[in-house]
Amino acid sequence: MVALATLVVVLVIALTPYLWLLMTSFKTRLDALADAPVWLFTPTLEHYPMVFLDKGYLPMVGNSLIVAGVSTALSLAIGVPAAYVFARHDFAGKEDLFFFFLTTRMAPPISVVVPMFLFFGYVGLIDTRTSVILAHSTFNLSLVVWMMRGFFADIPREIDEAAQMDGHTRAGMFLRVLLPLAAPGMAATAVLCFILSWNEFLYALILVAFESRTLTVGIPGLVTPHGTLWGQVAAVAVVATLPIIVFTFLVQRHLVRGLTFGAVKG
Amino acid sequence: MNLSRWGSGILDRGVGPLFLVPALLLLVVLLVGPFLYMVGVSFTDLSFALPGHDGNFVGFENYRRLMREDPVFWQSFGTTLVFVSGVVSVEFGLGFALALLLFHHVQRRRFVLTLLLIPMMLAPVAVGLMWKLMLHGEFGMLTHYLRELGLLGPQTALLGNHDLVLPTVMLVDVWEWTPFVTLVFLAGLLSLPREPFEAAVMDGARPWQVFRDITVPLLRPIIALVLLLRGIDAFKEFDKVFILTGGGPGTATELISIYAWRVNFRNWDLGYGAVCAFMVYLVVLILCAVSYKAIYWTEGRAVK
């Protein structure tokens, strides 16, 4: 009984702030700014069209989708083959190289974005979606390499041997035999990459300023010292978070592995 | 031996390098190259704000300035250490306790766990905004109830008070990341073998003894993993605190990442900013190397 009560309290604490945000996005300005918190109110739908159509936040949703989608695709395209090599081949310095991939994911964003800002400025890619896509690919690539190494390692080696008996070359075996077997893991990895890129803030904040802004960079622009329109802020925040909650339900089984870099299988 | 077979043989042996090169190339071009460039910049006076500071070589001047003349950097370093040690220990305690609760008392764990995970999957920017709304000094929902309960003065705002602001942003971090600790510990608890527990119960061990002498020692690798991952992540904290307070009031919540951001992208002092960014990287690299040794090598496994 005590356990159940504790759990209920914990869930209330965990979920109330988000519910409050959700409610605020449907409140009139008067209800949102009331002295005493308003729990029951007549919902309004005015904030969503206002902020996305009139204030031009819709293109930012597109930018976020493009950045997250392309960086996920790019990371998978070059990360999955690399992960396969780590899982199945042996060569000198393999674990050191793997450690190098680890450090790139661990690197603090501020220390990465300063040199990237200088670099993208030098090659003229500042304020383009390309710069953010490339920046996000660096951390997503490492995630792909760890997660997929684990998924490839889960496939029994006998399958490789059987495939070689059937006359597959190594490349053919990778493409036609192992890749389909690792597909569920790859889907989970893709979703995680998408979430990381979609949620990312600092790289995008530094690298883009105007047309290429992603949603996370756009939201703070609505917060001003005087007269913040919290209904609109909440509306954008809801659109930025709701898809992620759905995705979380989809990949929950693989979250532990993804978030602990393969150290815990879950 | 026919020709196509010979060709595929070459391809076969080439699979290893061929598959690795694109990944390495991306990291070298986007991370290693720019990083070396930044190290170069750290020896110059490059600044977009001051005239005439267009990258003249100044030797170790920026490093000397960091060590000797910049109390604000070291203050932000101290703030970051307080932040990291505070949030990691609270998240560890709460998260572990919650994992034990779920493990022992809850049957439909998966559903509960999924709801519990929502805070850490939201964009940190959104987390910052949510709490800014809850903690607003005039109409914040939480501010209102805290004042009703007499826990907060009528003029005090948690995010505007010099003494309360750091504990407040730390609590928001605890709210966001405790679920992560719970998630990992629950996975760890579920993976433990049953035999030692059954044997202990047969021998009449009390629950506390079982926990101290069996559960904790078996979970030691997980404990190390959680502490180090959370430690590194907390050290890198930027988004949420940036949105909540921007480092203020004053410099009360100016974590090291926020300070480095300010030097680079507000003061445009890029030569000195490079040194700051480099220092942040160095600390994390050390933590990371320690964690890799602790977790992977002592375990005698690379990836399980």
C-alpha cells in the first residue's frame, strides 16, 4: 500500500509539469496569467494557428524534420557498416578506435560547437541546414556504431558460416543476410537518433540564425522579458514534444542499451 | 581462378577498411580537424569584437589569463562542481530507491516505467520552458502553491533569488534525470541471477542484509556506470539552465558551458574562448577515460 502510494506521488510529480504545459497551450491569455492557477477552463484553439501560421513557426517544424531525418539517414548509412566491422572483424587497435568513437559522443557540445562554428564559417556553411545536419551526424554516428555493434554481436556467428557455405561474399552476406536480421535493432537506433537530433539545442543555436532555425532554437525567441505569450510558447513546446513521447513508447525496449552505450542490455 | 572471383576476393578483404573509412572520415573532418584548428586559435588573440584582434599569435597568453586573471571562470567551475555533485547524488539515491520499489512491488512495470521516462525524453529546451512557466514569479503554478503553504515569501521568486536559484535548477535536473537512473538500475536488477538471493533467504538473511551483501556488490558495475554517465552529462549541462536563468541572476547559475558560451558568442572573444572550451573538453575527456577503464576493461568485455 505504501509502495503504491509512493508510486502515485512519483508519477504525479513526473507528469504534472507536462500536463500543465499542455493545459496552458489551450488557455486564453486571461486564464494563463490568472493569479490563482486555473485547472478548469474553456479551452481555446487560438494559439496553435496563431504561432504556426501567423508568426511563421511552421517552417521551423519542417527544418527540424529535415535536419533530424537527414542526419539520422546519414548516420545510419555510414555508421551501420562501421558497426558491422567492429562486431565481426579483428584488427590491431580495434578497441582503441572504438574508444575514439566513444569520446566523440562524450565530448561536451560547447567544446565541439566552438571549433565547428569556426570551421563552418571558414567554408561558408553558417546558417544552413547542412551545417546542423553534419553537426548532429557526429554524435548520432557514434550512437549508431555502439548500438549496432551490439545488435550485430547478438547474431550468432553460425549464421555467417552458413551464409559463406551458400557462396555469399562478405559484402553480400552483410547486405543480404545480416542486415535484415539486424533490422529491428536498426529501426530502434534510427528512432533514437531522430529524437537526439530533434531535441538538440546548442549546436543549432550557434550554427543557424534565420531561415534554417529548428524548432528548439525558435521557441526561446517567444520568451521576452516583458509580456511573454505563454499560450503560444506552450503550443510550440507541445508540438516539439508530443511526437517524441510517441516515439519513446516505440523504442522503450531498446532505451537502456542506447542510453548506456551498450553497457547494459535491458 | 577466374577473374570475377579474384575481384570479389579483393573486395572481400577490403570490406573492413571500406566500411570503416566513411565513418572515420566524417569524424576527422568535422571533429578532429576543427578541434585542432581551435587549439591553434587558442594561441591567438582572435576576437570579433575588438578591432585589430584578427588572430595574431600570442603564445600562452590566453592560458596564463585563464589560470591567473579570470576568477569568473573558476567560479563557474566551482558552481558546476556543486551542480554535478548535488544532482548526481540525489538522482542516484532517488533513482535507485525507485528502481527497487518498481522491482519488488510493481507487476505492470513496463507501463509505469514508460510514463516515468517522459521527463528525460522531452527536449531539454522544453523542460526549461515548462519549469520557467511553473516557477514564474507572478503567475507560476508552483510559486502560487508554495506561497499558499508559506514556504515562499510573497516577493520571492525561486529563479530570481540569488541563494535559491542554484538549488532550484538542480531540482529541475533531478526531476528530469532521476528516471534515467531508475531505468538503468531496473534493467540491472532484472538481469541479476536468482540463486544468491534464494540461498541467502534459505540461510535466514534479513532483507537489509540481502541488499547490503548481495544486491549492492552484484550491481557494482551498474553503480559505476550510472555515476559516471550522469556525472559527465551533468558536467556538460547547458540547454535547460540556459533557458531557465541564462546563468543568472548575476552569475549564480553560470555553469562552465554557459560561461564558455558567453565568452565565445556574447563577447566574441574567440581566442580566449577557445581555451575555455578546451578546458571543458579536457575535464570530460579525463572523466570519460576513467569511466571507460572502470566499466569496460575491468569487466573484461567490450560490448556484451
